[in-house]
Amino acid sequence: MVSSSHEALHRIFQKDPALLTRALQGVLGIPFPEPREFAAMNVDLTEIEPVERRVDTLLRAETDDGAYLLVVESQSDIDKRKRGSWPYYLSYLHEKYHCEPVLIVITQSHATARWAAEPIHLGVRGCPSLTVRPFVLGPDNVPVIVDDREAERDVPLAVLSAMTHGKGPQAAVILESLANALRTIDPDSAAVFVQFVDSCLADRQAQQMWRDLMTAIQYFWRHPLAEQVRDEGREEGKEEGREEGREVGRAEGWSAAILRTLQRRQIDVPDGVRDRILASTDLDELGTWLDRSQQVTDATDLFGDDC
């Protein structure tokens, strides 16, 4: 299970290495050649001396122009030590593998992105012997994907968009578009992406919205993060007046998610509507209501024409 935004931000490129090429070409405008294949590599750059050095993700891309080593560094904050370690990584990899290394830094922070993009000059001031120019993916250049069809065309890029912009003013529409797009890909891949996004949502409200959206995707419940969501659903169910001590199952967790969504959207829920939601044990029915809870303006519209 992905445990942090740092891990998720670089592991997404392990999940879909081709996304890295699309980001270099489409987001950064770099004429990177189209790879024929990718291979994951050992991220340990430790030498014989007891100095441990590791990159976050290291991929080898085979292209018609030769092999490239793609070094991905996830950076949450400014870390001045990287101004020394990044040139080392590139020099070491070039000498060891005789391939051209490419440094890509990914961050959720505007300030960190600006800092990371600054060239690193080593040598005489104004006439350096070595200059390193990191390529940076961050909130200033990763596209904001809010359209369902655009998200479906490139789901991994939509995931990266949600991971990068998940705490901004457009978080809600970004997450809703991605949730719809995840239904169009295989369940196992989607469940991995779900965890990546969840790990990157620092804003509590955005994270809760994401978990409410994901409650409607049944395969999500096979994965570790679902246990946490179920636990929260149980607590919410108790707060909504259910008998204390009662064992709460998946259906009741979904009921709680529907009520949380309506509450977040500031939609009044009459007692009759609340009772009907809490009484339902039909997962298909609850899934439909959860989808509608993202759109309705009146709580009674959850039930469509069968009210």
C-alpha cells in the first residue's frame, strides 16, 4: 500500500512509465524520443564507501536515439542538499551505465517547483564546469483535467493531475472527472491509482470527498485503504443515530458516504430521505444514489422516479 505523497508521486511512473514520456513531451515540451520499451532499474546508487544514496524511481528507456536513464525525484519541500546529490546521481549513472541520464523532479508545491527548476552550477562563478538543469513537473505546468472525456483519454495523466492539484480550488471537479474515468480501466490498475491519489490529498475535505467517490467503486473494497474508509463509515453511521455496537457492513458505509456527500454540498436531508438511505442494503441501489448525490440539488432526487 502507498503510504505517503512522496512515494505516490514517483511510483505512478513505475506503474505507467509511458506517462513520463508524455509528460516530458506534452507538458515540458522536451523532444524526447519515443521509447520502444522501459525497464525498471535498481534505485540504489551507494558506492563501496558507507554513503547511502538512492533515487526515488529509475527507469531505462530504449529509443531509436539510444538508451536513456530517467531519474524521477519526488520533492515535497526545498532541500538544499539536493543541489549536490542531483549532479552526483547523473554523473554516477552516466559513468556506470554509459547512457544519457535525465533528471525529472515532481512536486505539489509552487515554491518547491521554482526552486527545483533553478540550474545547478558547479565550478567558477559565471563559467561553471558542470551545469545541471532539472526538468520539473508541478502545479504550474501539469494540466488541470476537469473533463470526463479528457480524463478517459489518458487516465494516468488525470491521476497525476489529481495528485498535483488535489488541494486547489478545482479539486472537486478534478476528482469527480477522475472517478468517472477510473471506471473505464481494469479494476486492479484503478485500485492502485486510487491509493496514489488518496496519499497525495493533504486537504482533509478533498480527501474525504475522494473516499466518498471511491465508495461507489466495488473493486476498491478489495484493497487495504478500503478498511480505513469502512471504519470511518462505521463511525459516521453511529453518529447518524444507528444503534451503538451494531456491526456495520459495506452497505452502511455507503449510506454514510451518501449522507456525508449531501452534507458537504450543503443539501438539506429530510428525515424520510435519511431513513430510506440508512435502511437500504442493496449495493446497486446505494451506488446509484451515491452517484446522484454528487449532482442533485434536492435530496429527494436521489431516488429518481421511484420516490
